[in-house]
Amino acid sequence: MENNSRNKISAGSWDLNKWLFGGYDKDIITTIYGPAGCGKTNFCMLVAASQAKKGNKVLFIDTEGGFSVERFKQLIGEEDWKKALENVLLLKPTNFEEQWEAFGQLLKELKTNSFSVIIVDGMTMLYRLLIAESKEDKKKVDEINSRLARQMRMLAEIARKRNIPVIATNQVYYEFLSEEELMAGKEKTANMVGGDIMKYWSKCIIEIKNNRGKRTAVLKKHRSLPEKEFIFEIFNEGIRKKGWL
């Protein structure tokens, strides 16, 4: 399914585009969150490969080392992947300070380059590590939260003013359950790292669940679509609805 709307960008998958009624909205931040290994990076790689193959510029901030040239090659194909890879500007910060610097570089690049999508794979990974190191210092924690909020605000303004879609991924943490609650069969709830900061600036939120290999995307927040689910599988050429032949 190819997206012809000016307000959408293809997710890189026919089934995903159908589920999202055309793809990702251009003028907002879409946040995809879930536990490790659920498939978040594949969503990022898919949209990056789709745009790069069309000759469009992609800015990809990779905080977790998840960008794989081999996976990119699978998605693009043996003949065209090298040319497509030239359209991807890859930034790889290794701590939260470097992530802040990457956002400064992003602003510089926007002055001379036209990007079709901005991807931040692991928006809160380095933030989470720094919060853990600084948890005894409330003033420092407040400053770290302020920096995350400023980064999200920057991305939201870029998306809105320049009509560039922003795709971000996020980690989760689980609420503590008492032994009585566990015995009663209550399930742990996955909460986004960054909490209200991430929820406020993200106008589309997708949760990815992986229950013993059964992957499900849940549309938790959207400006025009209801909450709904998409059971999918990952294969060499991308992502498809589970059961697609």
C-alpha cells in the first residue's frame, strides 16, 4: 500500500500503512515503546530503508547500537543498498551529553539538508542510565528531566514547523506487584520511561508487546484513529500482518 497523502509518510510496510490509515503523520512525534527484543528497531529500520531507497534523506540517531547494515541490506536488496545507505545520516551518541550534542548537530544539518524523516532509536536509553546514576541528587535529576523535555520539544517543533515526521522508540519499566497481587493473577503494566514528558510531546503512541514470540502493536494514542491492535511478524523483507501468505 503506497501512501499518497501529503500528511503521511509510508511506514515501509503495506500492512502497517493499512493499519495506520496511510502511514505515520508527518507533523508530529510518533513514539513506539516496548521491552527489549519486541521489534522497535525493526519499525525504525523499515521506515528508514523505505525513504532512503526512494532517494530521500534520513537522519537516524542510534543510542543503542541497533542500526544494522546487514538488516538494512535485507530490507533494500543486494543491488541498491549501498546507494540507499548514502541517504542515511547516522549519529551514534554513547551518553546523554553526546545525545544533547547530536541534537545540536541535527539543528545544523537542517539548515542545509532536507530530511524526509528523523528517527531517534532509544530516546530514553541514555537518559535512563544517567537518571540511575544521579537518583540521590534531586537537583541533577530535575536538570536531566529538563534536558529530555527540551529535546522532545525541539523534535515536536521541527515536526510541526517543517512537516517532518519524527519516529522515536522508548523503553519500559514495570510496576511493582505484591505477592498477593501476583497470586491473584494480576499482570504487570509496562510504563514508558520518561513518563509524562514522553506522553505529552508524542501525539501518536504505539506499544509493542512480545508474548512468547507473539508480537502485537497497540495503537494507544492517535489524533484521528481509535485504539486498536495489529498482530505482526518480522521477516527478511520487513514487517507483515501475522498470517499473511
